[in-house]
Amino acid sequence: MEILVFGLTLSLMYGLIAAGFALILGASRIFDLCFGSYYLLAAYSYYVLYGLVGKLPALFLSIVIAAGLAWIIHRVILFRFREVPIVVMVVSAALAIGISEAITLIFGSDYKYVPPLLEGSIDILGASIANQRLLAGIVAIAALTLLWLYLNKTKYGLGIRALIQQPEVAELAGVRPRNIHLTVACVGAVLGALGSIMVVPVFTLTPHIWLDAILLAFAGVVVGGLGSVWGAFLAMVLIAFSETLVSFLIPEGGFFRQAVYVFIMVVVLLVRPYGIFGKKEEA
Amino acid sequence: MESFKLTRIFLDGRIQSVLLLLALGTVPFWAFNLWFVRIFIIANVFAVYALSWNLLVGYTGQISFGHAFFFGGGAYASVLLNKYLGIPAPLAMAMSGVMCGLAGVILGYPCLRVRGIYLALMTWAFPLIFLGFVMYFGEVFGREMGISGYQGLSLSYSVNYYVSLALVVLTVLATMVIVNSRFGLIIQSIRDNEVLAESVGINISKYKILFFSLSGVIAGISGAFYAHFLKSITPELLAVDMSILVIIMVIVGGLGSIVGPLMGAYLVTFLNNYLLYIPELRMMIYAIVLIVTLFLRPKGLLPWSPKMGSGGGAE
């Protein structure tokens, strides 16, 4: 029962992160490793701000900061290199490591404690679960519902979906790739930041968590299929349940977390290189 | 006429390389102090490492985002052989190179199935898996503290320097021979048009794996030398930073040539050592260097673009 509840909330939290990354990748074909930096920056700005302005304003401010960073990075740097995926990957990886080290310079590399938005825990069907996890689950459901509405019911969403399916035709029909591109980067960063602030109080905050986020995002993209937001989300369900299972079976296996993502990723790449939910295409 | 000849002499690639070799060959004599020699040694190590990445990516077009697997793996293999089995350092280095080559063959197989971004992701995973082992078998690998207390190659900086230089020269020669041979031609034809290459009867898989393994051997030996020179290693050798660093070196210098990665490695290592006081900002500065290079000279630095010096890298 605990496994079920923990796995479910975990998959919702991870789902936010993976969906954000998959959205950026799908709409702009950009493999943005700086996604980890948005995640990291949101967590640290929340850590700094919650004492100053309170928890809820801090949440919103850090989301805005992360989205701002995403906008700047995409506007100034990544948009120019969008034609060459490998260059994008190298540049954004270098930037992401740079940002993580800059944060080490400011805050040090030790573990930071971030208080949860909601304290305490409640019992559900015999499983004791922290309120933060529950809240994270609810927030994730709300955010993903909003994302679905945004993608499927608004004109902007139509443009984004058009760009995902047929970039050239979408451009002919008057969709401005750069606007959409930047919007999507910001939306993706918002999802990542939200995920970060939900996840970080449950785990720990160090300058290295960007790698966790990136690996999750990778796994989501690989398992879910390139650029498929919902595929990525479903992939996270798989990842989260495997992770919960592993952590229940091997109690002191904290550092196995990354290994779990990586293992699932490699296996899926070997068996179905285009993802479990992806369509076969040349990629 | 005379001056014309003089400029020709200086522009001649062979004479340039002789001059460069002379300058590098005498470093221990004109270097200001030992620290300077040390930087040169490290630069040589990274030059070999960069050349190994370049051999794989520049000529075969297979992207590796996890070359730290070979570099760190070579370092760990050599150190463990030396420390626990008492194998002398030079032999241990050679053996770790062979082991990395075998690892390259084994890892090359799954990598055949994927390409492009997926290949990058797949290779990204390898050092992480190795890192998992390092952390799990802590008694052997020393966890975060790493390993020390094994035999170095030599105490003298000059000897170390010449060994490292010899490695660079060997790697350069090997790259030139391989690239200009039938192998090189085949592998470049695979890079440029895989389907066409296959249709003329080239066994793509064989060559791809061969180059994966070759690149692994070179990277492994450079890592092993690095380990024996530093006399202590930490799991940082396997970190993502190591994989990205070599990519930055090669791309800043110029992918698919021989001089490019060399220059990139020297540039980045020297930057590295003058930025010792702000270690946390190093990667940021490399990122900026990388982005500026890509902004200013995007054509010359992108993979196998036609504007690239002497083309495809028969340099």
C-alpha cells in the first residue's frame, strides 16, 4: 500500500519535470540541458526567498525567476543553434554545469534543508504520508490539467501543437516559431520549477540536483518517445514506481536512484529506440 | 621573392609542426618553474584525451557524451592493477588501455542501435553506471575519497613530461595513419552517408565498433597516465564535467582535424590553471568561451563543414 501511494505521488511530481522537458524538446526540437538549471535555480531561489517573503510568494517568485532564466538562455543563445542539435546539447550542458558551479560558489555544496509547504503527515489506508507529497500530487494534477487545457483549448496551444507536428507547414500558416519557441521554453521552465519546489523538500537540496532532474527528463523522453509530453508523463509513472520499489527493497540504496533511471533508459533504448509510446521515426 | 619564400616556409604545415615539436620538446629546459612543466604535462594528457574523442566523433560521426567512462575507467583500472596486483605502472597503463578497448567493444554493441541525440544519451549513461560501481564497492574504489598510495610513473617532472609528449606524438601519428588509411576512408564514408556506405558492401557495425574501441584505448591510456602522474584519483574523473570538458576542448579547437583538438586542449588546460583561484567559475568561463567561439566562427567549428581547413581532416 505504501508503495502504491508513494509511487503515485512520486510519479506525479516527476511527471511535472518530465513533461516540462518533453514540451520544450517537442515544440522546439531543442535538447535543452539547461532545464536542469531552471530546476536548480527555482529550488535555490525558493530556499532564499521563503524566509524573506513567505512561502507562497516565494513559490511564485522562484517560478518567475526560473522562467526568466529560460527566456534569456533561449533568446540569446540556444535559439541560434537550434538547427544543430548536438551543438545545442554541448552548449547547454556546459552552461548547466557552469550554473550549478556558480551556485556552489554562492551557497556552498553542503546539503540544505528546505521546509515543506505543508507540514505534518496524514494516514491514508494505513500508509503514513507527508502532506508535502500529497500537496505535490495535487499541484501536479492541477498543473498538468492546465497544461492540457492550454495545449488543446487555446489558440497558442494550437500553434504549439502545429509546430510539434509539422514545423514548416505551421510556419507557412503564420505560426511564429520564435515566439512559440520562447513561450514554450518558459512554460517548460515553469513546470520544471514547480516540480522542483514540490520535490526538493521531500529530498535534499544541493547544487547537484540538476543532474537528477536532467536524468529524469532524459528517461522521460527516451521511454516516452521523442517530444511526447504524455508519453513522458507515463514514463515517469514507470520510473517512479521502480524507484519506490527499489528504495523499499534496498533500504540504504539512496545512490541507486540515478542508476535506476539510467538502467531503465538504456534498456528501453536497446529494445525500442524510439520509446515505448513513441512512433517509429528517423531521429 | 625572398620574403615570399620566407612566408611560404612559415606557412608550410610540415615546418610548422617541426617548430611546434621543437618548442614542445624543450619545455623542461625553458619553462620558468616546475609548476609550468606540470601544466604542460596536464595539457598533454588532455590533448591525448581530446584527440581520442575527436577520433570517434570527428571521423565516425558517432557522438559520445560519456567519454569520461574511458578516461576515468582507464585511470581506475591502471591504479587498481598497480595497487592490488603490484603490476608496475607502465605495464598497468598499457593493460588499462587494452581493458578500455575491450570495454569499447562491449559498449559499442548497444550503441549501434541508436544514433544522434539518443546515442548521446546512451553514452551519457556509461560513466554514471561506472560511478554507481565506484560508490557501491567502496572498499575497493574508495568511494568519494578516491584512491591514493599507489606507484607513480616517475618522480622526475622531465621524465613525466617526455612520456606525456610521446603519448601526444604517438596519438597524433596514429590518428594521421588511421585517418589517411583505407580504414579512415571507410569510416568517413560511413559518417557522410551511412546508407550508401552499406550499399557498397561495408560492414558498418564492424567499423563503428572498431573506432569506438580505438578511441577507448587512447582515452584509457591518457586517463591511466593522468592517474599515475597525479598519484591520487577521485570519482570526479568520471563526472559529467569530464565528458563535457573534452567536448568543449575539441569544439573550441575544431572538430575533425588534428591541430584543432590539440590547441583546444592546451587552451582549456592553461585557462584551467590560471583560474585555479575561482574553481567554481571555471565551467562558466569555458561555457562562455565555447559560446563566443560558436558565435564568431560557427562554420569552421561545426562538424565536418566544408570550410574546415583542409577538409574532413586529412590534415
